[in-house]
Amino acid sequence: MAEGAFEAVNGLAGENGVGIDSVVKKVRLKTSTVEKMLRFYMLLAEDPTIVPKDHEIISFMAEKAFDWFITSGEMEKRVSEIAKKG
């Protein structure tokens, strides 16, 4: 498992042209979660005929989830709640 996470981080860094020179943190995901990500990836990918590696799927889904979170309005709602308390 640790080797898979290390490969995922190196793969992601390589895609972005960055060298890994810092501490690598472990991210634990259930195998079933990655399998579910693969099924959804096929629906969201630009070219669903290409089956990506696990680290590519995890990266893709993390980016999609973060983009959704940012556009969902949750941050604005939370900032508003904090401002009302202050």
C-alpha cells in the first residue's frame, strides 16, 4: 500500500514537472473506494477508452471533488456563519 501511494505522489509530481524533495504523507483509501472512482471516472473522463493507473484516477477524482467543493458555495456559507458570530 505504501509503495502505491509513493508511486501516486511521484506520478502526480512528474505530470506537473515537480521534483519530490519533501516528506511524503500516506493517504489510505479502501480498494473498493478506488474501484468506485474508476467506475465514475469512466463517466467523467474525456476519453473513457483509456484506462488510467490508480494514481491518475485518485488525482482526477480529488481534483473534481475539490473543484465541486469550491463551486458549491459551502465556503461562502461558512465564511458568512463565522462573520455573523464575530
